[in-house]
Amino acid sequence: METQAQTRTLKELRASLQEIDAMRRVKDISDAEREALEMTSVSLRNAERIAIAATQKQFIKDMETQTASLNEQARVIRARVTQMNKMPKVLDNIESVIKTAVKILVAIAKW
């Protein structure tokens, strides 16, 4: 919700900037009015920079949260894969033992 408010504020700032810039382009305004409009434009641009920085910080914070969640899921998956790989290793060892026993029995039978 906070990000939506920041985005809305940013849009409003940009709309205000466009209005001020259009007013500054009018040729028949006094120097004092033009200067006031320019100062307003500078203030709005500073506010826009602050809003952009706040939005970026919020996005970074959200991404870090999502990354932490993904890292936790990856850890769980690795643990499960390790656990699932234990059984085939045990079966491989049992198969090796059985093959060796069969070789021994075959050798004994040939005697």
C-alpha cells in the first residue's frame, strides 16, 4: 500500500512539474512570476528526487525480503535432495555387497 501511495505521489509531482513548465513557457509573464515558477519547479524536482529515492528504498527492501524467502526455500530443497540421495547410495552399497557375495559364491562353486 505504501508503494502505491509513493507511486501516486510521484505521478502527482510529475503532473505538477509539467503544469509549472507550461506556465514558465508563457511569454507574457513578469520576471517575478517567472522566477517564482522556476523556484517552484526546482522545489518540485527536489521533491521528485526524494520520492524516487524513497520508492527505490522500498523496492530494494521488498526484493531483499523476497530473496530471503527464496534462499530459505532453496535451503529446504537442498536438504530434501540430500535426504533423497541417501537411499540410492545405500542401495548402491547393498548392490556392491551382493555382487561381491555372488562372485565369491561363484568362485566357491567352481572349486
